[in-house]
Amino acid sequence: MKTRILKTVLPVAAIMFAIAGAFASQTSGKGVLAVQTGYIDAPSPCSEAVTCNTNVGPLCTLLVNGIQRQAYGKINPQDSNCTKVLYRNN
């Protein structure tokens, strides 16, 4: 009798455990935003700061004097050049 119950319950328990593990290991689908400061090269290089991120998506831009300008990040914080492509926060 015990063997018969064990043969029935053990596979059911293993399947339930596998299903629970599959749902517990799934990610939410939303990536973690890596917030980074971007800079606009207007009126001078790396002067106007804007909040952007590094997750691929629409480019990070800012409207300056009626002109849409792309923001770039600094590869090295001590660097004076802004060349890193950044993306808009969603």
C-alpha cells in the first residue's frame, strides 16, 4: 500500500516542484536602467547636462534653442570629450 501511494505521489510532487521552480526563475522582463549623465555639445562641448541611460532604445536628445540635439556621455569621467552614445529614459 505504501509503495503504491509513493509511486503516485512522488511524480506529482516532482512535477509541482518543477513548475514552481520554472516560475520562480523567470525574470520580470524589465531591464535595470543604468542611469548616466549625458551632455549636449551646445553652446560649448559637454556643457548642457541631461539624464539618460545605457539601455538600447531611442537616442537621448534635448531641445536646445528649437533644435533637437543628441546627448553623449563621457567614457571616462575625467575626459573632456563626450562620445558615448546614450539612450532616452523610458
